[in-house]
Amino acid sequence: MIYSSARDQAVDDAAVAAFTEGYGERATSLPPVAIVIAAYNEAGAVGPVIEALPEQVCGLATVAIVVADGCADGTAKEAMTAGAMVCDVPVNRGQGAALRLGYRLAREGGAAYIVTTDADGQYNAAEIERVLAPVVAGEADFVTGSRRLGSQETKDLIRKTGVLFFAGSLSLLTGQKISDTTFGLRAMRAEVTGAVRLEQPQYQASELLIGVITHGYKVAEVPATIHRRRIGESKKGQNPLYGLHLPGVNNLFYGLRFARVIYGTWWRERQRARRASSGGSWSSERARIGPVDSAAATNGSGPESAEATASSTAAGGSGERAKRT
């Protein structure tokens, strides 16, 4: 994994060490599927979420890993009581940082696949198999659910418009059609999370998705459901006026920050690909970023490209992996 911040790496290193010491051999011999959940002050919500998780998905045993991100309530204890392995981080850094740590715990623990879901109960545990199945079958390296292909309970017109706008923006920038850039129920091969650069502390959903696409991994979407939050309140879009609950203001702050992440990540990955291309370490096709006619074939989204994507990833990623921790 690539860290851009020495502080973040120090926090993660300490958390991994504490997790390994606390769980011993269990931490290094995880089942094939790790369900990673980032949680911040979700007491009352996280327990039922964990209890609803399946013990097996696609015939593979699962384990829930909850990263308690500097919680000031009983989130960690509730998650542990419900049966999850808990990594209790003393400092709050954001959902993105917590997920990045959870990915690392899953990879280093030996999990072959990672599934992510939220701690607030908005996603349906029964849909985990639908999201993971294409990855286990070798049809995709990364699968995300989509509310636009499935269903959503929200009647917030601003939020619906934002989902549509950012999906269109990301599709245009990367050349791969994506209908939902922020859906939290996702599945992936564990190694994918170590191959892309993840530095966003909060809005990491789009950063990971852009990184996966631009590294040439095969991406797919499946219909899924997002429910209304029934316990607690959303942590998204927090700002100096958050507590006033002004209509549209929190969505506006969220949208501006999310836009910065999308365009900033795309530009970063575009520069990375150009450097890699000029250095000769990647082929011009693998270094592609942006809309081109051959986008589907290049990023492995074409109907006959699964084997080509898998082999090119294995061949092209070895040099990159040698630089990561």
C-alpha cells in the first residue's frame, strides 16, 4: 500500500500491530471473505448491521472487520459483542482512512476477497452475494452496487441529481460507463486495494473507483438497494452550519467536496499514467485515462476481455507492487 502521509502510515502501523496482538493467529488467518465496515459513533446501528451479515457468501466463509474511527461512544464494544473483529483507532480521520486501514487488515490477514458495507444499516446484507458473485466467478475484479440500477428510498431531489451528475462526470472522465459513484456496498479482489493509491480521508468511494478503472481492472455494476437511515444521522457533508439542518446546505458542501475528490483524483491518475507511459513501464493502452473509443476493451469492460485483463494485470502490476508496503 502506498502512503502519501507519514502520519497516516504511523497510525495505521500502530493499529495493525494492536489488532494483530489482540487477535493473534486469528488476525493472520482470516476466512476468504472479509466484510470491512468503517464506523464513527454508530452505537445502536452497528450491532444489528453485523448480526445481519451472512456467515457464508458464494460458499465462502466470512468475517466482519469493523474499524472504529476515533469513536466517542460504544461503537467498538457493540461491534465486538455482535461478533465482529474490531480495530479501535484512537483518532478520528474519516471514513476513507478507516476503510483503507480495513483493506490492509483484510489483505495482510489473508482474505482473498473484500466486501464493504456501511455501519448505518442503509445497505441490504442479502445483496452481498449478488455483489461478490462476479468477482468470485472471475468475471470482474471490482463490483459496485448501483441504486440507479436497483432502488432507493430517498426522495431528496438534490441528492438524486448529484448521483446522476457525478456518475456522468466520472463516466466521461474515465471512459467507462458508471451509474453510481458513491454506493458503499462493493466487492473486490483483496489485492486490488493494495494496487491503487488511496489518500482521501473521507470521500474515498470515487477515489477507489477511479483508481481501479485507470489501473485497467475489470469493473462491473449490479442492481442494489439503499434504504433510509433509521438510527442516528449522516456524517456526510458536515460543515460549520451542519447542526442547523438548513435545506440543501449540507448537500451543497458534500457535493463541492466530492467534486474536488473526483476531479483531483482523475488529474492525479492522469499524470501518473503519463509518467508511467513515458517511462515505458506500461503500454499505452494500460496507461489510458479519459474517454476513448477503445475504453471498454482497455479497462476490461468488454464482453470478451476478462482473460486479457487478468493476464495484463498480472504482468503489468509486478513492478508497481514491488514499491508498496
